[in-house]
Amino acid sequence: MRMLQIHSDGFSYEAKRKALKNAEAVKEKVYKTEDSCLVNFIAAETTDANDVSAAAKATAEMIASAADEIKEKNIVVYPWVHLTESPSKPSVALKLLKAIAKDLKERGFNVVRVPFGWYKSFELHCKGHPLAERSKVLDISKEIAKGADVDVTEGEDLTALAAEEKSTSEFFIMEPGGKVTDIKEFNYAKYKELKLYMEYETAKDRTAHEPPAHIELMKKLELVDYEPGSDAGNFRWPPRGLTLKKAIEERVTAEMVDYGAHVIQTPLIYDYEHPSLKAYLQRFPSRQYVVRSGEKDYFARFSACFGQFLLISQAQVSYKQLPLKLFEIAPSYRREQSGELAGIRRGRAFTMPDIHEIVVDEEGAKAAVLRQLEFVEKLHGELEVSYEVSFRLLRSFYEENKDFLTKVIDRIGKPVMIEVFDERYAYFIFKGEWNVVDDQKKAGCLGTIQIDVENSERFDIKYVAEDGKERFPLILHTSPSGSIERILYGVLEHAHKQMKIGKVPHLPLWMTPIQVRFAPVDDSFVDYCLELGKVLDAAGVRYEIDDRSQTVGKKVRSAEKLWIPYIAVIGEREQTSSELSIRRRELKDQVKMSIDELVKEIKEKTSFAPTQRLLLPNLVSKQAIFSREV
RNA sequence: GCCUCGGUGGCUUAGGGGUUAUAGCGUAUGCUUCGUAAGCAUAAUGUCGUGGGUUCGAUUCCCACCCGGGGCUCCA
């Protein structure tokens, strides 16, 4: 929408002849007033078609505030297409103008709407004061992206926010066996981290004075870094970090394949106008990245739900295939508020392993939760971090399923926090969360299992039942591990906590980019290192050779600063004896072993993880320095 | 989005309305060929976040914007 506003002493027009076949019918072709008025020449643009009523409301608001500033009660709404180079269709323009006029009348202004689709003559007399001539531009698609203050039109459902506000919750701790204790009464002596997690969840003051510890670590270890050329909260992954990221992705994918998932890939951007997506989006305040393509706006997905739901809604699904699982490593985007961003704990771009499991009914869903618990617990264990579990349940579901919940908590094997809420503010009736607590006592949610009771209908996802009829299933939304970024955050924060209590920080061996570093004592042993490297290549062990011409002390220091778990100094002794001298980080020792024994030890400790190649040259002298120190 | 603190070579950082803006790490070159956390010497590298303003003069003061930290709100 583009608008030219003139504060005028008097105004008149005369409709001469029709410019459009379907021009408005006009009773009075002539209008004239001597009263002062605010004349608004308005052109509707293509973008306004995205949401005419929102554009109308925003425009009316602009006019009303301008009128208030100049204390004017008389408003003229004048269609004037020539203000824009990308006019909307006439029908959109007419709808917009009518809606603007209606809105302004409701605000108590005297409104004259000049007929649409005519060639007209007009006269006005600009008052010439500083506010008498103004122009305004509105791009409603941008306003849609901003979300908050956009009008809600017919049939839309924005009840989520309101429901969340008035929803009341009860918090308690449930132990294996089913014992329930109020969160304030519970004895946390043996459960320090659970206490921290509970305090975080229920705290009013979340003040932290230091930057999160993982931010410095992620740069120093050259794993991941901010990209200043992108939007805030978008990261770049140099090769060490990318190796780790892919190792985690492949690990989770392998687990999901074992679980029986259909592994897929779906688009990054989606059409705002798609009926199912529209209904889904309107349930929530919008936090999307908007992507403009030609005349249309798309949004970057904020989870894998859309693509997976659209794919499965058009697939043939029989009860025989249930429970049916779709899995995707889904790069996703959420335009979080700037103040919410915190390193890789919370960014605007993240990589979410996301599985949706389609089940027949609530019984099927509960059975699926018990199955999914297994891999969620297993994967979190492999991250070598401590975590706290919580469940959030709708009261009715909680009341009817206490036995089920007890079974779940028995499986978890330690006390968990329970929140029971009275009003369903989102699509789920059950949500499990696996959380890490960082050094700032803030919690970050990794894995999650949710039972979704409303999206099969919204996305028209059906299966054919035994009786040949189509039925809506329930859907479990699950992230087996949480986003890769969040995992790394958890791992690094855990390492930092270890450091603080005097332990050696480390990355889990299976994900660490470099498992072995060779430090030849001088140039002449580089060739022997290359030979040893071939053995590691064959075994799928990631290594590098520090072939820079430096002292051994300095090479060891460099490897230690990168937290490399196995450092092998290679010199005359090693070459002649074929025994390696290995410095093991975690055990803080130095042992003799053959290359085969080294391979065996590493392979045994990482047997559960798929082989991931190192994604940069093995020779350190050939590696660019991205953000590491030495 | 709002409040608040910050941004000085690749990184960490000193400084401050006025001559040529520090230092360490890293990098380059030369020497050193070294045995488990820093070998020696020399050199290069700065539009002091960006844009505008005040001033004889701005990296320093003011404004706007961008980026980062913290907080509020938020976290489908």
C-alpha cells in the first residue's frame, strides 16, 4: 500500500466516466465540501493481497494517527493507483479501500470514500503546514512476518497465546515407583542438577552475569563460529566442527534407521497460502524467516513437521504399516527475538533431527513413547553429559495414565520433574524433555517426545484401517537427540563444568573431530607418520599429522589445546620398535602400544557410531587456521 | 521487540580530542631438527564495527544503524 496524505481546506471531485468495466455503481457523481479534511490518496499493491484485512487495519491506523496529530475529523479515502509500480488487482484494491473506510468510520471519523474505477476530476487546497503533506508505505508481507500486530481475520485461531496465559500448572517430582512429592518438599540432596533444573523452570530471576562458557570453547576448538555476514544466530562450521556435526548426524540417523524409520528430505521453504500450513501457522505467533520469491512469500520451516506431514498426507498408508516412522535431519529456522539468542544454545538456524511416528490411537502412542524412550536415553548417554528429564502433561491425560507415567519414570531410573497443565495450549497432551543444565544454571532442552492430538486432521493425514475406512491417527513428534547445535552446547558446557572442578575437559571420542594426532619429532619422521596414517585410514580412525617444523613440546601443547584424546610422538624409538608412545588425555597417562592396539582401543570405544571421515587435510601444515589458537 | 553493557591487526588486548595507536598469540622469512603444554631473531599485518554530526582536528565526544554479551519477554 502506498499513500499520499494531504491536509486540505475543502475538497471536491466529479466522477467523469468509467475506467473499468466493473467500476462501482455511483449515485452521486459529484461531491463538494468546504470543510477541512485529510485526503488520503491510496494505491493498493500486490503485497496487500497477502492479507487485505491486515493491510486495511494497518492503513486505517496510519490515517487515524495522522488525523489525530492534526486534529482532523473528516477523512477522504481516494483510490489513486498511480502511486505504485506494482498495483494489486482491482478487486483487492476495492476490498482494501472499503475496509479502510469501514474501519475509520468505526473509529468515529467522518469518512468519504471516493468511488473506485472512474476517471475523476478533483480539487483540493493543501493547508501547507509541516504535517499537511505526507506519504506512507506499507508492505503487509513484512508486517505478516513481524506477526504480532496483524489483524486476525475470519476463521483464524489465535487461541494458543490466550490459552497459555490463563493456563495454570502444577509442578512436582515423581520418582521411580511412582512416588510424588511437591517440588518444594523434595529432598534434592542426591539430585543437585535436578534442583538446578527445577529452579530454572520455576525461577523468576534468570540473571546471568557471564557469557555462556561454550561460546569461547566452540571458537577455540575451531568447531563452530558466528557468521557476521548472516543474520544473528546463524553459524558457520569450519571443517573440524563440520566433522563433529556430521558424526552426530550420522549417529542419530543410524539409530533411526535401526528403529525402522523412513529417512527423507523435504524442502526448506513453504507457502504461506497452503491451507494446512496456514491453519498451523495461525495457531502460533509468527517467528518465521520470510523468503520472497516473485510475487509470493514463503517461510523457512521452523521444524520438519510441514514437509513430513505434507509428504505423508499424500502417501498411501495402511494400518499394516503402523506405527510408521518418518525421519529427517532438518535444518530449521526460527527468527527468535534478538535478546533470546545465546551462542549455540539458542540460535536462529539449527539442525534438528526430527522423527514423526504415526500410531493408531492413544494406546499406540503410549507404546511408542516406551519404545522411543530407549533410543532417547541411549543417545543422551552417548553424549556423556548429565541431563534431567521432565514431563509436561494435560491434566486429563495425567489422571488417566498414572500407571503409564510410572512405567516411563521407572525406565528413566531417576526422579523427574512433572508439570501438569489444565488447558491444552499447544498440540500436545504429553511432552517429555531431556535437558542439560549449564554453568549459568540455565537449562537447554535436547531430546523431546510429544504426543500430538490435532495435526493429523489439520494436515489430512489418514491411514486405511482394517475395515477399509480411512482414520486419523495420532502423531508423535520426537527429536531423539535435540538439535546438533544444542548437543554441542551441552557437551561443551559439560566440559566446562568438568574443567571447573579440576577435571580434564573432553569431547566424546566418537564425535571428536580428531581422534589421534601424530607429532613427529622432526621432519624426517613425517613419512613414517603417513604410513601409520594409512592404517588409521583403513580402520576409519580420524587423525592428523603435525608436520610443522616446531619443537615436540609445542606440538603436544597444540594438540592438548584442541583436546585431542590420543597424541603420539613419533621419532627414532617408535620407528625402530614399532611401539607407539601414546599420551591419553582422559586418563592423563602415557602408554606404549602398537598402532593395531591403538586402533582396537578406539574402535571398541566408538563401536556404536558410524565411520565419519575427517573433513580436512591430515597434514596440519596444509590446514588453514580458522579460529584455533595454535 | 524493549532495557543494558560492549566492538581497537586473524585472535586476546593497552590506550585515549592533537606527532608515527600498544603488547602477547598466530602469520611470513631466516637460524634451530628438537622426545611429551610455549626455541631464537627479524618482518608484515589496523579505513580503532559502519554511516552521519560536533570540532581547526574524532579511533576518542554526540546520533543512527550493524554485530556481540547480559536482562525482560519468549522458547510451536
